[in-house]
Amino acid sequence: MMPTSLVPASILLTIIFALPTGIITAITNMTITALGATDFLGSLILLGNPIGYLTFRTFTHTCQNQILIYLTNIKIGHYMKIPPRIVFPLFIIASIITSIIQYITSIYLLNNVPHICTSNNPAWRCLALHATHTASIVYGATGSFIWNSQYSSMLYGFLIGAILPILSWFLWKAFPHIKWLALINFPIFLMATLMLPPAPAAEYPSWFLVGFIFNLILYRYAHNWWETYAYTFSIAMSCGVAICGFVIFFAFQLHSSSFPQWWGLGGINGDGCPLDGANFSGVIPTDRYI
């Protein structure tokens, strides 16, 4: 487990990144946490202790998420004229209730879904957990991203990520007549890649298509409609996905019903992209699910 002496360091790291990540979340509505810095520091401090690394990673990342969620709730409460002294206890109560429900749900799924989170059950592969497990090996066990290691060149990403926003800002100031320079936001641009490890590749064209239609075409050519209905329609789609997932689980997956086979389910991940499961050498494994 993580040494107790690292708890203050984890809290300090959370406080340091609370302001910049909170500003980005408030402006862009996209949550960017300091997970990369957490992984790197955890690898340096807890190399050879994957369980301790996972504890440090989970504690720090969870604290960062909770801060951003709380700030979001405070912001919504401010817009709705609800005092913070009312929002705060409601947030605490909701967190307690959610924790209990999540624990009960996890125990239920582990006891009732055969081969959950294994290659023997492709419908319950738990891709995000696989990504976390891989991180525990890469960062906590082998230290493949620290100095003089196999992937140490990837550390230049920290330097590049720090330079790119400054570069875009200077270009915007130097060439104010070029309007599209003001639209460049590298944190948002690079943030989309954070979901690539667990998310199937076929999700990104759908995401891009919806964003292109609503945030460019409709925004430019049907701005009145966009201003009136875009956010409401976005919430409706999000609620529809949640309700649909709820219905699908209890109506089909809980009763071991298989999804109909059609051409859109091609590929080892069943997302219509037959090459998204290829490894570094371009070989698609056939003996296991990714």
C-alpha cells in the first residue's frame, strides 16, 4: 500500500493543480486532471511497488476529480441562486449515497456476472480497468517511463505540453489579424487523447462528426437554433444514453442476451473497426480480447 507519509504529498499535489485544472474546466467544460504528473511522480517514488503506486494514483486522482466536481456544483448553485452553505452539505450527502450504491453495485456485478473483466466475457471487458492495470505495471512495477528507461523519450511530452500553449498565445498576440489563431487551445486538443487507451477508436469519428455539425455548421448557419436548443439537446442525448444503457442492462445483458450480429460490429472490439485491436507490429491478436 501507499506509505502514509505520501498522503500530505498527494494532498499538496491536488491543491497545486486545483487552480489551473479548475480554470480549464470552467472555461471549456472539459475536465483535465494532473493524472500524467501523478503517474510520473508515483513511478519515481514507488517504483517496484505497483499496489502502492495504484493507491497513490487513485487517492490523488480521486481528490482532483472531487474538487472539480464540487466546483462545478458550486458554479451551478451560483447560477441557480443557491447558497454554498446549502450546496456543500448536499454534496457530502450525495457523495456518501453514491459511494454506498457504487459499492453495492460492484459487489452485485462481481457475484452475478460470469468472468467479468476477463477475456472470457467480451461484453464486460472493463477497458478502463485494463488501462489502470497496465499503468500499474508500466509505472509502478517496471518504471518504463522514468529516465534511462525504455520509453524515457516520452518524457519530452511534458516539455512539449508546457511550450505549446505559450507558443499559441504568442502567435495570437503577434498576428491578431489571423482570427483562427484565437481558436487554438492545445490543452483541449490534447485532452481528447486521454481517452484513447480505454476508448475504442471508432468512437472518435462519431465524436468529431457530432461536434462538427453542432459547433461549426449549426453554430454558423443556424445560430438562433443553436443558441436556443444546442445545450438542451446535448443534455437530452446524454440522458437518453444513460436511460438506454439502464434499459439494455436490465432487459438484455442481465439475462445473458447476445446483441444481434451485423456489419457494424466488426473487429475484435466489436465496434466496426477491424484494425483497432492491432498491436505495435500491426498484428491483430486472435486468441484474446483487448
